[in-house]
Amino acid sequence: MSDETPGFRAELQRLEKVAAATREAAEPEFLRLVGESVAALRGGGKLLLFGNGGSAAEAQHIAAELAVRYRRDRRALPALALTADSAVLTAAGNDLGYDEIFARQVEALGRAGDLALAFTTSGRSANVIRGLDAARRLGLCAAALSGGDGGELHGLADPLVLVPSFETARIQEMHLALGHVLCAAIERALDLA
């Protein structure tokens, strides 16, 4: 059968190319992210995840995998998506400005020893940058999954896992895959798998 759907094979080939490049480029920082996540959870901390748009959905997805289950039933892990509470998001946006929606929640919920994980395709969203800055000020590990050149996250997010692409769809696809790998690695490291 021929490629009846326009671009079907071409899109998958582009994804495969980005996946291979990510495997080569991102592994050291990703392994650091796994280590920092496991350290936070072992130390009694929690993971705070956030992002905008599709990245918000990815943050919620990965938080759910950790809090509920990934591979099998096991104890719940403290993970919270800062994108899920519409009352807090709209109150912070209305009263403080959209740039403060994540920083305010990090200030309310974050404690030293926790890990804040931003999902951002560009690394240039003011609210994500402010959220990570608040995390650093409060003694949290401020980490990010991003793409391309990482935007303004260098020196702010550590670890900073970069997908070597500037195409939003490919970056988001890799962020979801990396999120799943992170869940599996956390479960293994904590002997929960």
C-alpha cells in the first residue's frame, strides 16, 4: 500500500531522526534529571511539573503517571502539575499577571529538596522562566525539558535536557517519550517497578 495519508511516512521519519539525535545529545543531562528526581523523592520531597499549552498537558500526563501508576500498581509518588488548578491559574493570572502563574504556585507549594520540572519547547516563556527562578530561590532543584538552543534556560535550569530540534511537534513528542522514560527510571530506582 502506498503512503495514502499525506506525509505519514515523512512525519514518522522526521520523528525517528529527532529521536536518534536526542538519544545521542541528551543522555547525560537526562541521567542527571533522573538522579535529581530520585534524590528529591527519596528525601521526602515532591515533583512540581509545569508548562504552557501542549507542554502543560505533558506536565499533567507525567504527574499523573507518577502519582497514580506507570507500569504497575505501587505506592503513590508525590507529583503535582501546576497547570491543573483552574482557580489558582486564573486568580494568579488576573491578580498578579500571567507571568506569575507558576512562580506563585512554586512559592506556595515548593520546599527545599523538591524538584521543579518545566516543559517548554522554546525556553522563552516568561511564566516558565519565573517559575524556575522561584524554584531556585527557594532551594528546589530547577530542571527543564526544552528544545532547540534552550532559550533563556541556560544557567537557570540544571539539569537542562534539550531535544535537538526547533520543530514544536517533534520536541513535544520527545518530551512525552522522555517523560515516560523518566517514570520508568524512577520506579526502577525506587524499587517500585
